[in-house]
Amino acid sequence: MTKKVDGLSLSKSKFIKGLQCHKALYLHIHRPELAGVVTAERQAIYDSGSEVGEVARALFPGGVLVPYEGLSHGEQTAMTRQEIEKGTEVIYEAAFIYDGVFVKVDILRRGTGGWEIYEVKSSASMKDVYFPDAAVQYYVLGGSGLGVSRAFLVHINNGYVRRGAIEPLKLFTVNDVTADVEGWQDTVREEVTRQRAMLAGSEPVIDIGPHCSSPYECDFMDHCWKHIPEGSVFDIKGSSALPFKLFSQGIVRLQDVPFTFLSPRQQMQVDAALKQDVYVSKGAVREFLDTLWYPLYFLDFETFMTAIPMYDGTRPYQQVPYQYSLHWQDDEDGPLHHSEFLAGPDMDPREALMERLAGDIPDEGCVLAYNAGFEIGVLQRLSEWFPSQMRKVGNIVANTRDLADPFRRRDVYHWQFGGSYSLKAVLPALVPEMSYKNLEVQNGSMAMDAYFRMCGTADGEERESLRAAMLEYCRMDTLAMVRLLEVLKNM
């Protein structure tokens, strides 16, 4: 049965979705209930994009905003036309409709040679995938009769260091992409026609493929991948292309994979999974344990990063620590101690955290972290921000060892690791009584979201609840390392 499709069923975001996969666009329009839940990570990306867009307006101050909430598409386009006719020089979120496609332009500016489009991105670099965003706007505005002279892509300059108030001209990099956008116009025109015809028909038959997560992760992964069984070729780590190569040849289950297709590490993963086996190199584990000494400190940081740097001396997307957990033992058979730090709201957390950490870890202590490169990076940034602590931080870094090393090297490999050596994969396999599943905060992204919510709420009870959840999660990370080290010793 042919469907009746609203003439305004397409927009810039829907066009981009359809450009990646027609089936995804079809489901978005006709079966939106099949979409997966928006994760905290993805919501953070959306929120960051909105904030960046608002800050970028300061590149061309004094403009008029065409709001989205509370206005129909028609009302927004009418308001945009009114501002153009009034002679307004800069319009934020200008709205246009042409050929059944609705677009909002982040910044529309009247230049000397005609109107200019500015598409704002929250990333720290130019990417080819952004050209269609600007191209579809150029297509719609040109079709609407507006004389567009140039198109620009605006992104974050991650070399910018904040000193005082934000300086928009330094924070953003503006790229003239007019030639690229003009080169896309035939493609846009043809693709709009294809998408509208597709939406009027039945659901496209499109199997899974690399397009499911490139360039963006699809909202309908759970729905489209439900026919893939547990123990499939998509569990194989070490190559994003290999699973789809095998799948295209009709090889889906791990037991059907020819070992000649696999690297030695992949062979170990598949062999262990099929046999439900555990591999241990006792000599290698002993060598790792011999690199440790007491007192022994188990350290884990939690950090946030923002596109718009919040504090002096910080850059866009720089990891800023706001919390740590520290378990330690003075000797191998001694009791386990714990210390922790979590910054309060409405404060730059760096200096207080650094001072507490410097007091918590003695110069002679051995420090153990999981994927220690992250903790070392945080420590090095702290020494840059606070040069007076450079000697102390340098000592901690020199004494830091990485608990992930035996698992990364596969000195220990459990079939339930699934080819991963992340703490979240290793812990439930080797210490099954410990789990993050029952925690309110279960990963770093959720912790960062909880921290921002704690800083933003005026509700004292909610603030304390979030604080308790963050402390419990970070404490779990270091206690997990304590238990994993016990497992290694028992091996």
C-alpha cells in the first residue's frame, strides 16, 4: 500500500539520516517506537552541540533568533521572511522550506555579496561528513529564492586556551566550503527525490552493514540487529572490517569461522569462547607482580570535558578531574584503607583535588591504575596547571603501574572477556560477585552527567543523592582493582 507522506516530512537531520541509510529514515518516520533509548553519552553530545551553537552566535552578535519551540514550520519560515524584509543583518536559526525539506540555519548573515550560511559543529576538526549538512541548507535556501553567496562550516579550535572571558573569534575556526557545497547540489536534489519516493512506499529491505554506525550510530541498531545470535562473528575484536567480510560470506556463528581468517589474538579469542576456556601464563603474571611494591595505592580519576572550556588554563575537550578514589595497603597482609575526593558544585575542582591527592599518596608509594595512561595524562595536566606540584606529580607518575597490562597482553585471558581487556569486561569474569549493574552510576559518562546535574540542581536532597551515587561508583573502580590483584596473586 502506498503511504501518504506529509510534504514537510523531510528536514536537514532527516535528510542526513536518509543519506546514511534509507531504512533508518523510513523507520524514523513510520516506526519511531522501534528506536533505541538515547544513551547518556549521546544526550551529552546533543547538549554540547546546542551549547556550542549558542556560543557561536557571538561571532556575529546582535542577530535575531527564530525560535523552534512553540512555532510551526510555517510560522518559523514566515518570521524568517519578515526579518529578511526588515533588513535584519544576522538571523539565528533562520527557517526555510523548499521541495518539501525544512531547514534551520545556525547563523544566516547578510554579506557584501549576498547571504552567507554558517553551519556550526561542536567537533574540534573539519570532517567531510559535514558537507551534506551545509549542502542541503544551500539547496533549500537557493530554491527558496534567497541569494546565497557563500557557505561556511564552523568548528571548535582545540588549541584555544581560555584566559578570562570566552573569546569567540579564537574559540572557533571558520572554513569557507562554498565550492564543496556547490559540488553537492546535484546529489542533494537527486537524493531528496529518492528519499521522498522511498518514504511513500514500503519499508526498504536493507541488511546490516558498516553504514549502521558510520558516520553516526543508528537509532535502530537494536531492531535491525535482532537476527544476529549471541556468539557471532561480530564479537570478534581487532578488526571492524572482518566481521562484515565474514557475514557477507554467510558466516555468522563463531563456530563456523575458518581460523585462517583470524590473527593469533583473534584465534585465541574464538578458541577460548568455543571451549569456554581460560588461559594463564603464570610466569608472565609473576613478572608483573614483581614490578609492584608496598605501600600500594589503587587510583582512579573521574573527569569531565566540555567543548567550551569552563576554567582559565583549560582547552576545549580537555579532561578536567573532579573526583578520585584511592584504596591502599601499607603492606601485603595489612588492612585495606580508603580515601576519596569529590568536588562540590560551583567550583573549579582542580586545585583542591591536587592538594588532597598530594597529601594522600606518599613519595615512596607504588600507584596502580587500570589503563594507567588515562590517570597519567590527568596527573601531567595537573602538574601543568600547578607547577609547584610538578615534583610531586612526577614522582607519582614514575611510580605508577598499569593493572591492565596482564590482560592487554593476554597473560590472562578468560573466554568471557569477549576479546576486550576493559575493566567492565574483566571484572565480572574474574570476580563475578562484583557488578556495576546495580549501581545508579555505572560508567564514566553517567558519572560526568551526574556531576553536572549535581552542580546544576538547587535541590539539596537530589544533590546528596547524586553525590552518594558518584562516590559509590568511583569507590567501586578502585575496589575492583584490589580484587583483581588478589586474583592475579592466586594464579
